Amino acid sequence: MKRLGAAMFIFVVAITVQSQPPATKRVILSPKSNLDTASVSEGFAKYCPNVVVTENQEKADYILEAVNKTTYSDGDSSSHWHFTLMNKDGDVLMTTHPEQHLKDSVKGERFKHHFVSVCQYINK
């Protein structure tokens, strides 16, 4: 009977540990970034709420270079986002692949993969 109780206790603890949200991680935007803090913060809040943007370099766990390039052709515009995640020493840890996003793309979803990719790296 004691073994059953101990097994149940271990099972409950294991489930509790697995259901805990990931620890908060902080990123600071690189000086080369041309995306505003609000846009980047909004993306992380939506896709990875444990990642927050900070202005305090000493508290930052990572540096994020978040770049948007807009191209114009035949009256249409498209945006290409590209994220580069670096450690505090400036070593590149991962990058996202720039994609073409037309101005008519679904607003909340067109840059999703950049945030999801960075979140997956940080939370692994």
C-alpha cells in the first residue's frame, strides 16, 4: 500500500512539473533592429508569453536582431522579416528565414514563424 501511495505521489509531482510554464526569458533588441519594441513584444506575448522584451541590457538573457525590409513592385509592397538570436556575447545562436509577406496577408499570422522559431530555441 505504501508503494502505491509513493507511486501516486511521484506521478502527481511529475505532472505538476511538466505543466509548469517555462521560466521567463528576456531579450533586448539589437541596435541594428528596425522593428519597434511594441511589435516585437506583441508577437512574443501572443506566441511565447514567457519571453519578454527588456531595455535593461544587464537583465537580458539574449540579444535579438529583428529586421524588416519592405520592397515595392508594381504598386504592391511586401515585407521581409528576419530574426537573429544571439547570446549576451554576441554569438549567433539561430536565425529565421526571411519570407515574402504581401501587405494583404492576415495581419496576426504573417510573421508568426519568426516568433515561434525563436521561442522554440529559447525554451528547448
